[in-house]
Amino acid sequence: MTRQMQKLLKSVEEKVVPTLVSNELVKIIDNKKGFKFTNCRITAKGKQAIGEDQMNISKEWIKKYRNLFPKGRQSSPSAVRDKIYKLMSEDIPEVEDIETLDDIYNSAKVYIKDLNHEKYCCSANNFIYKYDTRGVMSSYLLEYLERKNEANNDRKDYSGTRTI
């Protein structure tokens, strides 16, 4: 990139980023670092604006995912699909860790492997996320992705005993 291009981008950055923030298309990551492109995270509304708001989830993938779970805990295909779409539209930083459906599938696979007994298994859609009676969201999926990321940072295996 030429020096002129860098200068142009820098001058545009100072005008564009505040507009993106005020339209809720991006969020500032660290308020101390200011309105910089490198200090932004695209929001669900921003993803929707550029047409990247939903993953293409095939019936085959949903069937494969549901089959990881014991009978009686598989949830309906529409419940699984809807939970994934809703989670992906949530504006929480951990959702950024989900890049592909394989991330969801592999996390569920490790979760199932970690269980001592299938009676302790949650349903396929509640693995993605659920709300408790106080309205607090919990997600085994996001917990397992966090463990995976920590393990990648530590270069350790992320399978092991499930903790709640």
C-alpha cells in the first residue's frame, strides 16, 4: 500500500468509524484506542447490512449434529437451526469464535465425549444456548469454544472433564 493510500485511509477512518458506530454497524473494542478500523468489531446489524448475517445450514448438517446427541435429547431440526441463527445474531464477543458449522459440531462432539453418563446430557438446541429462569443466557457451545481457544493458546488438548 502506498503512503498516499495509507494517508487517505487514515483521514477517512476518522470520519467513517464514528458513523459506523452511531449506526450500530460496528462496536468499538477498546474505548481508549479511539475510532480506528483496527479497534472495531462488526455487529450483527453490520453483518446483516453486508449480507453475512446467517450461515447456510443444510438439512444434512443438522441431521449429523442432532445424531451426536442421545435419543430424547436431539431436539427438532427447526429448533437447532433457529438457535444457531439466533445465537449468530447476538452481539456478544464470543460468537466471533464461531467461524464455521464445524466449530459447532466439533464442540458438541467434545461435550458428548466428556459426559460421564448420557442422562446428564443437555438437548441439542440447549447445547447452543439457553436462558435460565432469571433470563441469564448460558451456552455449552461458547464454553467449549473458549476452552478450545485457551488450549490453542496454551497448545494443549481441550478435551477433558466438563465443568459448570
